[in-house]
Amino acid sequence: MSYFNILLLFSGALTGGLSVFLFKNDSQQKLKLILSFSGAYLFAITVLHLLPDVYTDGNKTVGLFILLGFIFQIVLEQFSEGVEHGHVHKHVKHNEVVFPYGIIISLSLHAFLEGMPLSGDSHNSLVYGIAIHHIPAAFALASILLQNNISGVKTVVLLVVFALMSPMGYIFSNQLSMGNFGDLSHYYTSIMGIVIGIFLHISTTILFESTVDHKFTIKKTMAVAMGISIALLGYFLGY
């Protein structure tokens, strides 16, 4: 278990969230480019590393769990409302601000599951993609909390909770892979299949969600190309 990975996952999310207090709304365009980069990187890492690894034990049913993970992320987004993609929505009901419980819970669960594939030594490169991916997600979360009149102190506390989710998923997965949870370790491959399905949904949604005229801008294309290129470089170098 790498304490560096834990620190990186935690600091990436927390830094992204706290940056909402420093930058104005015009920084969201830059964050969208970061999101595009991380989406392309996550997709490439999933295809190059996670998918081949999960099929190595010959479990033919893993595809069902990948599909289940894909569908599960669709369900999660009914509550998170796309915060994973950097989307910001203000919640108002009968002219009263509503605390976004669904977003907090679903986004935290999403982050916990994202930390699970990181326990393997061959998945170190995925840590950077998830850490970068959490920057715009945490920024969007903090923006939602502040827009809904949540105090700055409570917003920081909730950001810390969110930032802890991926490290907790990483630690849980590490213990699970070592068999420290008894028979539950036998379902490790199935759990990884669900996580892969979630990654596929998140990354493809980031890459292909609607843009102006359904076309990629030059900057977004460059961000996507850079993300895939770095993943390929790591793949050929055996990192």
C-alpha cells in the first residue's frame, strides 16, 4: 500500500474543491479541459490495463459485472446530477434552497469505488488520472454547496469527507486483495468489473457529452490527445 497514492488522491480532490474560494467562474473553462484530459486518460488506462487484468483469471462472467457497473453509474448520476463531469446545478424548491444530500452521498460513493482499482502495483498510473479527475468534480461540488448557501466551514468539512473517499476505497481494496476480509476477497474480480463499468461510463460521457454543434473544440481535442498519449507512453514503458 502506497502512502504517496493516498496523499495524492486526497490532495487532488481537496485542492480542486478549495480552489473555488480562489478562482472566479471564468476558471471553469480551464477545469473542463482538465476534465477532458483526465477522461481520455482514464479511458485509455481502463482499456490498456484494467480490462486485460480483470480477464486474466478466466472469469467469463466479469462482463456482466462491467455492464452492471455501467448501469450503476447511470443510477448514481440521477442523484449526483453530473457533478462527476463538472456540472453545477443550484437546488431550489418553492423558493427555498435545498441541501443536496443526493449529490453528497452519490458522489462520495462514486469516489470510494474509484479508489478500488488502485491496489495493484500495475495500476500506479491510474492514480494520477483519478486525482486529476477529482479536481473539477470537487470544484463543482464546492460551487454547488456555496450556491446553496452552505457556510464556508461546512463546505470545507464536506470537501474533506469527499477527499477521503477515494483513499478509503484504495485502502479497502488493498485489504480485500490481501484476503483480510475473509471470503469477500473471492469477489474481488467481480467488484473490479463493476468499477471498470463505472470508469467506462464516466470517461465516455466526459469525452462524448454534448458540445457546441456536437463537435470537439481544438483545445478539447488537444487535451484528449494528450491524455491518451500519456497513457500509451506509460503502457509501452511498462509503467
